Amino acid sequence: MTEQAGKHHYLLIVNPEAGSRTTMKALPDIERLFREKGADYEFHFTKERGHATELVKEIGSEFNVIVSVGGDGTINEIINGMPEIDKPMGIIPIGTGNDFARSCSMIPGDLESAVDVLLAHDVKAIDVGLVNGRRFINVMGMGFEGRANDIGKMLPFLHGTPKYLLAIGGTYLTYRRMPLQIAFNDTKIDEKVFLMSIGNGWNVGGGLQLTPKAKLDDGTFDICYLQSISRWRILQVFAKLYDGTIDEVEEYESYQTKELHIKSNRPIPAHIDGESFDPIQTEFKVSLLPKAIKIIGNWSADKRFSN
């Protein structure tokens, strides 16, 4: 649904640390764009991890639109504060990965485009994932993906694609498959697994497409499953992770489901929306909440299924 922004009152939740403090450098331009377009807004700044969730709960109901100014972690905190608040959420993507913004067909770092998308107010109700009491909006990754995310957190001096490539490289050299017991639909898997990605959206890790056919509003998760793949084979097919053709790789398996039960006899490296699952778990119960949140996105720009 598209409508003019009119006199919407925007709550801009700013993570000062996102994108190696890129958000703070961008604030004057964001403020200029909002003023030029006559938008009504307030900035509120997060002070620590989890604070965005508390801000939404405390003051979110006073605004018409809640806006994440930061990266995927800020978005994840905001959606975990919104279950009782029926407001649309917008995005100004200035974080490290900006994967959910890509899943909304937005251009990370392009402030003018992001503000235009926000004020155009094209709202879509999309699905949300729920795992062990926490919500996620874009992706949950385990195994190789979870470990690469953990390594990425150890590289605060980098951001964007270089950070993810270095994290993937470090994981490539050290990671070993881990035992998982997985149950979904009528399928049961009990084996050592290289990677498993549960996609609501279709981007992860700074632009990788592990679930290239996922739709945010189709009422189901897309599952990327790699039981085993050699190091040499990873190098061979790596480009396919970026161009959306990973499903052409022989080792790639895909499934669709609304819920999963995953457990292991050891801690499972995992992330939700790029945030490491803390505390680390040995069991996950994952379910889908259909059309649970309204998101302002650049929806008409998604041409993946237009042919």
C-alpha cells in the first residue's frame, strides 16, 4: 500500500556505533533531507546493546512510524520491541551488513534514496521468525554461517563486504562440520552439517544470497542446507553466493517450512539478523509468525520473479 507521508511523526532510532560510527557522520545529511521534505521527526539515540528495544516499548506508541538508523542489529532490536505496537517500521541503512535493507530492495548507504523510500510510505505486512523467545526478520544462520558471524564480530576495524570476506576466509580455514538433529515437516535429519540458513529474506553476510528465492510475505521460511562441501568446491562456487544462483550447486539442498526443531550435543554457533545468539544454545525451536510486522520498503524494485 503506497500513500504520501503527509504529517507522519517519525521516531528515528539511531545506533551511534553502527557502521563504525558512520551513522553519526550521516546525521547532518539525514536531518537536511528530512527538513527539505518537510517531515516531522525526532532523533533518539541508543546507549547500549538492547536499548533500541526499550526505546520502542517506552515511546514507540507516540509516533506514526518507527525508523531504524543503523544496521541489521538495530533493526533486530527494534522488531523485538514492537510486538504490542501496531506501527510501520522504516529503514535508513547505514550499518555493517545492511542485509535486511537489501531484502527490501534498498541501496545501503544511499541516504537520499532511503529517505525517499521512507516518505513514499509503501507499506507491506511481512513475516517474522521466532526462535527461543526472540524475533528475527531476515535470517537465522547456523554452522559455518554462525561461526563466520562470530569471527566478524572480532573485526571491529572493518565493515561492509571486506569484513564479511575476511570472516568467511577465517572460518574457511578452521571450521569443521557439526552434528545437528533437525526436524521439520515430515523430514528428520541427524548428521554432521556444514551450513544451515533459515531465510525469511534473501540476503545475508553483506550481500550473499543463500536463499535467493525467499519472499518476506509468503508465510514460509526458505532453508539453505549444505551437509558437506569441500574447501576447493567452496572456492569454485563462491561467486554463485553473490549472483543468486547458489541453487545450481550440486551440494545445495533447499526446503520450505513454517517451523523447525534443531538440537545438538554441543553448542551451536548461530546468529539472527547478524547478531550472535547469546547465550549460546544447544537447541532451537523456530517458528514463523505470518505478516506480523509492517515494513516500509522499495517493494516495486524487486524484479527477481518478473520474468
